[in-house]
Amino acid sequence: MRNPLIGPILSILRDHPQGVGEFYILKNLREQVPELHHLADDPNLQLFRQHFLIMNALYQLQTNLWQEESLTLSINAMHIRLMANHDRSISSSQDVSDSVDAKLAAYYLDWSEYEKTSEDDVMRLLDSFYNGINNLDNKAAALEILHIDNKNPTKEEIKRQYRKLAHQAHPDRGGDTEQFISLRQAYECLIY
């Protein structure tokens, strides 16, 4: 299905040769396309659908501009830019997906993802995002508790360090119960 936002988005990109962010595109589209305000009753689902429509249009544009005009569309949430491809030696068999995450493009080009994503799905995505942020803080604390300097330790490193410290802090060996529990919590945080 051809996305009706392709034309307006292409106009925005041509008017801004240095590139723009997704939020800028959304803000401008909201002024141009009143239907964007009525995609869902739930504000989170509404925002998801607006985002999906923009990304779908961008990935359709990316493919079409490459195939038809040898133009490159760089897609990143913070910076979206249309560029002339100065190197005409690039083979037409070189897929645009080489320069983008192919899984992300496949997701946004699949209309069924738009249709099947519910308010509950969006809430789960948001909860997962917020939990991920909390886990980053927890991860830093867990690394500190286990005295691991490496910010991305292997599971083997985590296990080895945990066993070493747990052996010393184990209550059966005269260690501190609170410290032992803290070590175990840190281990659980990092290992999964």
C-alpha cells in the first residue's frame, strides 16, 4: 500500500537538505495532515501510529529513491537526510538495506504491524522501555557490588566473580547475610 505521507515527507526533506529529525517531520505533518490527529483514542497508541506511518513512508521512499533516482535516504530518528549519490559506480544490486537495519525496515514496511498493534501492545513496549532504563541503573550498581570493572562482562566473568565473593560472604562460613543477599541480587541482575 502506498503511504499518503510520502509526498508531504518528501517535500519536507527537499526543503531541508541538511536533514531533519523525526519529531520535526511529525510536527510539520500534524499541521498539513489533519487526519493524523484521529488515528486512535489512546494518546500512546496515537503516537505509535503516527510514528509508524512516518517510518513506513520513509522506508518506502528510501527504496524508491534509490531504485528510481539513485538517491540515498539516511534514516535515523534524530537525523533523516536525503542525499545525492555522487558515486555512480555503486552497483544497482547493492541493496539499500546494507546501510540500515534490515529488520527495522522490514518491520515498518509490514502494514500488518500497524494494524495488529493494540493499546496494550504499546503499553507493554513502553513498560519494557522504562524497565530497561531502570535496569541500566541496576546494572551499574550490580557491577559495583560484584567489584567488576568491565561494563560488559561475559556470563563467565560474572559467575566467577560472584562465586568468589559469595564464598567469602556465605553465612555458613561466618559471612554477613545481608552482603550475601546483595551479591546474589547483583548476580541475578547481571546474569539475565
